Amino acid sequence: MRPIRRRWALTVAAFATRAIAGLTPRTSLAASPGKPARPAVATLALAFLFSLAASEAHADIAFVQNIGTATVNSTGTTTTVSVPAAGVAAGDSIILTFTCGDVAGDFSATDSAGNTYTVDVQGTKAGLVRTAILSAHNVNTLVQNDTITVTHPSMDRRLLTADEFSGLAKASTRDQTSTGNGTGTAADSGATATTTQAIELLIGAVGTDGLKSDIFTAGNDGQGGTYTLLTGVGANGAGSFTLNPEYEIVAATNAYHATGTLSPARNWVANVATYTADPNCGNGIVDAGEDCDLGATNGIAGSCCSTSCRFRPSTRLCRAAFGECDVAVNCTGTSATCPDGKKAAGTACTDDGNPCTLDVCDGSSSTCTHPAGNQGTVCRAAVGPCDAAETCDGTSTTCPPDAVQPAGAACTADTNPCTLDMCDGTSTEPGRRVPRRSRAVRRGRDLHRHEHDLSDQPLPALQHRLPPLGGRLRRG
């Protein structure tokens, strides 16, 4: 929140507090003629305060990581650090500090992503030490093994550090600087001009002609605040240097120093540079230099819009898989929204044990689906010689009703020549075994039929047709 708006907000808050505190159990809630009721005034005041705070929302300045350091003890004109696995997020800031001998010439920096660096401040201890602070803001994404390179006059010993910060302004980021030099144990950059914003980042860099084994203690800002030590570097041996970077985030406009304590005493150069906070990122509006702005959800898990209001890269996981038909998805690098991701329709998944269902992902759900299918698949096997196997019909997830072989269907022979082998239409096992008629029974029936035929003939006509009976034919 900018200083003027902050003072307005505090004034409104104080007024609202007094209005609310002025109410007692006996205070009337009714408005006096011509005067609004105190509760109403308090409510309006608080509403104004919250809306003001929301309109002034911005990303907080934060230290992200040390990108890397370099110590070089051979002659050359470049010094390089490699980007670690975490990479550098789009929209963040890279702060470089560099120390070498006092040689004439210019410094510059480049990186693999084409970001633009400026030399923000540099100072010298004549003939002994030279220290500089460089920076790039609203950077393009850097990935693992990308490089950041400082180009400088030819020299045989130099030190470089690179650090990443978020929440700084996208443009016109550097505000105030100062540099000092001396000999002793108390390094001090001297005071900057008064900063233009309340919330700013202070970067201090103290370079010495000392050894890596020296002790450096981060100092104060000259206004009651203290610095936090960043990753420093150094070397041992004749002609060595040390480089001691530090930072602080302040919340009031002032003239700031960068200081530190050396042990033992050394020749030193102390620089300070201040950088403004981003006044827009987090307000929910996509402003110049931003890819996106989701307000309070910038940078949270699942968001593809970073705290610097830039699209997160395609290497950034935004949603883990949470079902067997789901897939883990990364940001696209071109959108603030985490894309949806599901396994392709028809992908096999866990069997539900039902032979009449398919076990497939449907392409839209994260869980396995089980629609009807598998037409012709046996879902209930025959359990007896007169049972019938049931098969899935492909349209229902339920196995058809149990059925048996129709009555009269042949079944397993029981080896009994006097029975038929057939199903009865109601049981899974063979029904009653129907007896087969014997030869004697069949012959008897034939004789009976023959006797019936003869009874209709006159006796004389029968005599020549009857076989000999061994006696006289009896009339009856």
C-alpha cells in the first residue's frame, strides 16, 4: 500500500474503531436528527477500509533463493554461474554482486534467457578492490543449467553471487544507491537519498581484499533495521578477495545504509541499492509487464500465475493425479489456469469383478467407470447337465436370469438300457429316467392286438388262420 493511501487507511481504521468503541449497552442505535447513527458510520468506514486495502493489494517482496556463486582464480574476461534445478521464475528479479581488483573498464551481464541487466552501483577502494551490484527485473524463465554471465575487464581473481527475489516492480525498479570505501573493521556504504516508496528491498554488498577465512557480520541500515546475510564467497592466498552480500526489506521511506563488521580489519568497498515493490501485482488486474493477475490466489498451489504475475512454466506441476483415470498435469506456460487432464477414453482400469461390464476410463472422470458390455461373455456357467450357461447381452450390467435346458433335451446317459436320458425342463439335473419297454412287453401287446382282430371273424373262416393248438377249438 502506498504511503498516502496507507495513512488514509489508518485514519479510517482509527475513526471506525472510535465509532464502534463509542457504543455502550445504553447507547441508542437510532440516529439523531441530522446525524447518522454511529454503527452505520462505523460500518461504512470499515467497508471503505477493506475496499481500499483490496485495491492496493500487491505482491510482497521475498527472497527466493541463492542461484549460485563463482570464485575464479584464473585470467579471463567473463565469470559465470549456472542455474540450479529449481530454475528462476518468470517475473522475478535477479540481483548480482561482483568483486574484483580495481581495474579500469566496464561491467555488463547477460543470461541464457536474454534478460537485460543494469549496473546499479559500483565503488572502488583505489588500487585495491572494486565491487558492483547489477540486476535484472521481470525476468524471463531460466531453467536448470542456463547460465548468468558477467563480462568485465581482463583479471585473474574475481567473485560473483546471484540471488533471486520476488515481488519487485516490473520496471523502474532501482530507486536509490550509495557507495563508500575505507580500511578497518566497520564497513559502511553511507546513506542513500530518501527512498520513494515505503516498501523496498535493500541490497548491500561489501567487498574486501581479505581471505575466505575472515568473518563478516551483517550490519544495520542506519535507521534501526538489520540486514540478513546472503551467501558470500571468498578465496585464500595472496591477492584474494571476499564478497559479502546482505538484504533487508523495509516498510518506511528513509535514507538507508549498508553496513557490516569485518574481522580482521581489511580494505573494503560497501555498496547499497534499493529496489521498489511491485504496486500492481495482486490487484486482480493484468497491468503492463504482467501475464496474469489472480489477486489473492497468485502463486498458490494449483495456480499457474506466479506471485510476480507471470505465467508459471510448463515444467511446473499444478495438479497431482488423484484417481486412477486422472493424470498429473503441468502448467502450460501460456495460461494462468491449470489444465484438466484425464486418461484417454477406453483406457483399461480396475476390474470390478462383473463379467457384464467394461472396466474403462471415460475420458472425463478421474475414476474408473463400468458400463454394460462384453456381449456373449459367459456370466453364469452351467452347473449341471440340464443347466444352461448364461451370457452377457451387452446392454445390461446384470447377468440374465438363470435358465435350464428345455424338457426332452438329451442329457448324460446313465448306462441303463431301460431308461431314456433327458431333461425335465425344471431341474439342472436329469429328470425321472423314463423306462424303456422290454421285448416281452412289446410281444404281449402285439398278441393282444392280434387276438382282437380275430374275434371279429366267423369261426369257419378262422379255422384255417389259427395255428394248431393241440386240441379242439372251443366255442364260446
